[in-house]
Amino acid sequence: MPVTAPEVSRFDPGAPWALHPQVALRPEGFGALAYHYGNRRLVFLKSKTLVELVSALADFDSAEQALRAMVEPGQRDRHEAALARLAASGVIRAR
């Protein structure tokens, strides 16, 4: 079976998001490793807050709500940018 191009989503913080079902998170001291079994990408999540945020995205109506609930105000822009990179790499996807 041929390998298809990875599903890439444009990040909209007002939309609902979730960890891609083909991604496994392995906890590490620095945060976690995210491995995508579909596109075989390995991504480093370099903070425990980001790992918690990504893991909980499906529990919120939007990424923006998750950011407000889980991330300190001064760190939200940084975490939103990280979510955008994770969407571009296929680690999270719109639901």
C-alpha cells in the first residue's frame, strides 16, 4: 500500500483540536517524545506544560479554551505557537 502525504492542518486556536490518533506520547524528563506512526515523524515536546496541554486538547471546545485553562497568561503566545507547529507536523489535528 503506498504511503500518502501526511494530514496537515492549518492551526486555528478557535477550533477544536486533539492529539492525532496515530501519535504516541512517551514521557521524558524534559517533556515527551511524540511519535507519529503514520508519517514516522518524531517530535520533541520540550515542556511538561505543553505535554499536558496537548494531552487535554480533546477535553476543550477549542485550543484557545485549553490555553486559557492550562497555561499562565505570559506563556500563552509561546504555547499557541508550539501548537501551530504541532498541527503543521501532524501531531495534533482539528476534530
